[in-house]
Amino acid sequence: MSAATAPPGRRAAPTAGRGTMIVGAGLVLLGVSATVYLVLSARAVGPREFASLSTLWTLVYTFGIGAFLPFEQEAGRALAHRGQLGQGGAPVLARTAAGAAAVLAVLLAAGALLAPALVGRLFDGRWAPLLALGAALAAMSAQYVTRGAFSGTGRFGWYSAQLGLEGGVRIAGCLALFAAGVHTAAPYAWLLAAAPLLSVLATAPGTRAALRPGPAAAWSEISVNLGWLLLAAVCAQGVANAAMVAVRLLDPGSDAAGRFLAAFVVARVPLFLFQAVQAVLLPGLSRALAAGDRPAFGRELRRVLAATGAVGAAGVLGAALAGPQVLHLAFGAGFHLGRLDIVVLAGATALYMIAQVFQSGLVALGRHAGNGLGWAGALLVFVLACLLPMDVLPRVEVALVLSCAAAVLLLGLRLAGAARATVPAGGRIDDGMVTL
């Protein structure tokens, strides 16, 4: 059905490939801003204060993405369904916002309850990072609700604009602070809250299409898979990012966490290429899924895996050849980690990217429970491996590699079983975002 023949209120959505590429443009700028932020703030505050700042970064994106990405996914799904029926989505968006607000309240209450321990153990007795964490989570809850509105109504330009604005504000803010000679962590911490907040305010007009009145929405309309999506998102972000917090908890008072995150930034450079791979190849999965073509779905999945494996292997090779040199060049002489350490981190990154591909396949096939349980199992492996009687950095590195390998194994086995079943026609991929 064309836009010209669509019923009143219904808008023809862009194709999967075009929408993904539009969003990918904003995602690239957001990813670049992450590197700019971490490099400049590390050079400005030094390894010791950067340990607290890196812990804040990890907590913001572990809980910000883990807790609120599922609301974007469910809102996008529900709004797209209503759009096909020509129904307004305001009740759905209101339910989504209420659910996200409830989760935010739980996180803020937990933070307030644990505040003395968090400030003492993670932030060197400073309250500014903890307050910035709360503000950043509030801004991100609004971000993901509005992104659900954008994706569910096909407003991919607004979606990309929000990503790009957050990245642009972060880059501009960092450059301004660095040029002004700011060498304390607090202003950089507050920038983590300011960037997403400003991006939400600037793109709020893009939600109008989702705010048309419509039939009342039951909670079930946005909670079909919400529990499993929350479990998967929180645990996946935990596998990706918990290593930095673990180093801080196991070696409090040192600069090890700052040096570790700096090396992680270098090791995770392949994630930029991985995002490009996703943008180009995942629409093929969507098309095969929509057509119910199981052989084509398998072929497209193998293409994504081959490209992802190549990107991961290139990252490991690059870490082996020039990891320490790139680390010193980007962050300065105060940030150092051994070549083997960086290679291990690059290897873990490669495994994590493969697990993300398996996650896309499972979610596309509607296997939300298997996806959630797989990531939960991988995070459990990380926690148990952190109990090994080893020095802190080797212990956390082993835990990271084992958890990423566990994710590949658990998700891969579940995907292999699911792929043997008939691919349902008319499906769609709600892929998670990868963060640095």
C-alpha cells in the first residue's frame, strides 16, 4: 500500500534499509563522541580522577541502556502495529512513559539507599558523580521513550537527529572544557547528563506523530516481551561494561579502572565498524524474516557473522601490532597497559560482537526468553570468574573473556535450535544498540 492510498492517520514507513542507514548516521556521530569524551576527559583529569569518571561512564550506560532500551523496543513495536491499523498512539506512549518512570524511580531509590557505599567505594568520596548519574539516567529514560515514538512512526530523521545532537553536544562540551583548562572531574561528569537532556528537548517536536489520540492502551500492549527484554538488556550491558566497575571494586583507590577503560576504548575501535556492518546487513535479515524465507534468513545471518568475524579479527590483529602505541598516543603516557592485556580486551570485544549478532537473530525470531536467559547466564559466568584467586587485572580480563564466550555459546545454541523452526512471516528486528 502506498502513502497515497494509506488510510487516514497511517503513514508509510521507510524501508528497513533506508531507516537503518539514516539512524546509522547519527549513531556514528554518537560513537565518535564517546571516544572524544573519554580521551579528552582522561587527558584533562589524569589517571586517578579518570578512574571515578570511567566508573560513572560505565554505570550510566549499563543501567541507562539496560533499563530503558526495552521501552523503546516495545513502544516502537506497539506504535508500528497501531499505525498499520490507522490508530493513534498517545495512550501507548503514555503507558511507556509511565513504565519507564517507574523503573527510573526504582533505580533512583536504590541509588539513594546505597549512596554512602557508592560514593565511598566508587567515587572517592565525591557526591557530584552520583548526582550526575541520577540526572543522566532520568534524561536517558526520556530519550528511549521518545526514540520508541520515532521508530514506531517511521520518523528516522528525528531518531538520527537525537543521536547526533547528543554526540554533538558531548563533543562541543568536552572541547570547551578542555580548552578552558578544566582539570576536575565534576564538569565532565555533569556533561554526561546535559548531552542526552538537551537532545531530548531539541527533538521533542518529532513525537507529535505518536501523540495522536487513539483507543485506550492496556499494559499488556507494551509488555508482551518487556520482562525478557529488560533481563537481556541489563545483562548484556553488564557483560559489556561490568569489568570496569569490577576493577574499581576489587582495587579501590588506585588508577587501575581509568587505565583499564582507556585500554578498552582502544580495544573496542572495531565496534565502530560493527555498527556499519549492522546498518548494511541487518536489513537483509528483516526482508527474509518478513517473507518467511528460512534459507534466505540463514544466508543473511551467515553474511553478518562472516563480516562481524572479519571485523573482530582485524581488531585483535591491530591490538597485537599497535595497541600500546595507540593507547599512549590517544590518552597520554600516564595511561599504560600491557600488549597482551589489550589483545585480550580486543578478543573479548570480538566475541561480544558475535553474541550481539546471535541476539539479533533470536529477537527477530521471537525467542525473547532464550535471549534473556542466555545473557543472564553469561553475566553469571562473569561474576563467578571474578572470584578466582588471581591478581585483579588478570582476574577481570579472564572473567570478561569467559562471559563473552559464554554469551556466544548460549545464544548461538539457542539460535541454532530456533533457526531449525519455520521463520514466521511478517516479523521485524528490534536490534539493541551497542555502546562504548
